[in-house]
Amino acid sequence: MGRRSDHSREELYAMALVAAQAIAEEEGLRGLSARRITREIGYTIGTFYSLFDNFDDLVLRLNGTTLDALYEDCAAAPLDGEPEAALHRLAARYIGFTRAHAKRWRILFEHRLPDGEVQPDWYREKIFRLLGLVETALTPLFPPGQEVERLHEARVLWSSLHGICSLECVDKLVSTETVEALSDSLITNYLVGLRTETEK
Amino acid sequence: MGRRSDHSREELYAMALVAAQAIAEEEGLRGLSARRITREIGYTIGTFYSLFDNFDDLVLRLNGTTLDALYEDCAAAPLDGEPEAALHRLAARYIGFTRAHAKRWRILFEHRLPDGEVQPDWYREKIFRLLGLVETALTPLFPPGQEVERLHEARVLWSSLHGICSLECVDKLVSTETVEALSDSLITNYLVGLRTETEK
DNA sequence: ACCTGAACACCGTTCAAGT
DNA sequence: ACCTGAACACCGTTCAAGT
């Protein structure tokens, strides 16, 4: 036993995250455990704690990679041009991601940090970067100087879209096709309201 | 050891759920365990499995009481009269409940059934009953015969409101007061869209 | 310096054995 | 019939001991 040095700390860290992603993708949070991750990369439980602070830290890092992948996917949607069409494109990509990576996506919301703890800044920035996509799509509707209002409306749309996907995923009360229809209604109707408001 | 008969099965079941509610309220899903529940009501782990199928069943039953409490709270809002005002009242109650019972409310979405399993009908009915409140508030906007459309719009609003509360609760990117502002924007803007659509 | 693996305090679940 | 508690297979976390 003892030192092996087959892999650098960075390599081990990357291997652990890749293993975690695979488990998350197939089995969700239920299948994820510190022991299983290290077992799958050929190390023992002790090594886990040289890579991560604790299990919550691992889940946070894993969620970080999920937010990155979600951003890459959503950022591929063209967001210039007419805001409503841009939002529909963005939503279609978001919905597509939640379907392609349903279990991994769910961990973003299933996992709750212990009582006092707040998400680290690097994590919050990943979320803000996603919100930024919605802001970009909304830009034509807001004159310069109204960034606060734009952020507010972006939050409403982002949260609402999340809610639609989330309840479909959790409650399964709705057929899969309906998610698109709900999202379409949200964007279309909300933008009618937004336009009449900003035109005033 | 062996038989005690201090309590009937029904009493034990009720005691276990009350204990689960208290733990959920204070510590959320993290604090909840089958062993702890039976310990707190003065019984041993074996008894747990004479009351519930398994741990998932307990959480489902607990969530059932949460949905009931949420319904009682929301149903107290007057839903007749002007739809927008009715929705604002309903949303205010919903938001109030998520604050007053934040940890217990979160378990509704933190908990995920194992892969093949679907929620039992009694559970789905509790959710539909809540959706029904939104439908009631929307009734003046839809002529008889448009119940399908009304349900669709109710779903959008319900899911969106859920999303706003959920992301505030999970991400904490938003100050608490903002939840009201986001919900207000959602309802106001969405209803502008709904009205112009139904007037066509 | 790095990694191990035993130890500790927990889990969910099952079931033979007691009253 | 009802309840127990040991047994099993897992957890997360810590840390003295090996190389």
C-alpha cells in the first residue's frame, strides 16, 4: 500500500469527475457515492478526500460541469434578431438538454447545500452566464440604461422555463410534447405583455 | 420484547408522519431517516416496515401532507372576480407557504422516485387539485368548452410560479423581496398576452 | 508525499425469534 | 399478531500507518 503516483492530482480529479458524470447520467443522485467513484477509478475511499472537501463539494463540482455543458449547448442558439424567435430557439435548446441529460440535469436541483453554506462565486457565475443568454435575447426590447429591468425580465423567463421543465421531470403529469407547448405559450404571451409595457 | 400494543397501527402511522413532518420542517430531507423516525416515536426500525413499504413510500406520504397543507393555504385565497387580481392573491399565498415551510416544501422536488416507478393516483390528484385553483382563477377568461385551453394556461402559470420560488430557494441569487416582484411580472405580463389572444 | 484501509457512526432493508 | 434486534450491504468521514 501507500504511494502510487500513477496519476497526478489533476489527473485523478479529472478522472473522478468523469466517473461522477457517467454515474449521474445513468443513475442520477441515487447512484452517486464517494466510495463508488473512487472504486471506479481504481482508488480507495481515502483518496476521495484528497480530491474533494466532502461529498457536497463533489456534487457542486459535478453540477459545475453540468452548467458548463448546458451553457455550451444553449450558447449555440443564435440570439440576435427578433427577441421572441431568439427566446424560442434558446428554450428549444434548454428543453433538449434537459431531455438528453435528464438525470444529470435534475441533480442541479435535487442537491441542497447544508444549512449555513452558500454556493461559491465560481458556481454563481456559471448561473449568471446562463441568465446572460436570456438577457442577450431580450436586448432589442430595452434601451440602454434599462439593464436592471432587462435582468428582471430575464429572470422571470428563465425561472419559468425552469419550472416547466422541472415539473414535467418530477411530476410527469404532462406528456413530453406538452413541454414545448407550455414553453411556447410562456414566451409568446409574456412577450406580448413585455412589449405593451415597454411601448408605454 | 415482542408485542406491545400500546398503539394501534393507525396511531403508529399518524405518529410516524407527525415526527417526519417535524424533522422535515427543521432539517429537510437531510435529517430524515427511517431509523430516526421510529426512534423518535419510541419504536424500533423493524416497525417502520410494518407502516411503510420503504423509505420512498414514507417520503411520498410526507409529501402528501405537504401538498394538503399547501392546498389548504392556497384555497383560502378568494379566487372569484378579476382573474389577474385572483392570481396575485393565489401567488402571494403560495409564496408565503414556501417561506413558512421552506425545507418541507423543498422535499417535494428534492425527492425522486426510483427509475420505473410513477406517483400513485392519490398523489397526482393532490397536484391536480392545486392546479384546479389556478383554473378557477382563470375561468372568466375562457368561455365554456375551452377547458383544455384553460388547463394549458393554468399549467404554464403554475409551473412558472414554481420555477421562480424554486430557483430562489436553490440558488439564492435573488433577494427574498424579488420573488414577489418576479411573480408580479409573470402574472401581469402573461395575462396581457392571454387577453389579447382570447379577444382575437 | 501519497495512498491505504481500518474504524466510527450512521444508513435502508430483511427476517428469524421472542412474547 | 405484533414488535424486536441482529444481520447484511451499503453510506460519509477521519486518520494512523505503511511505502
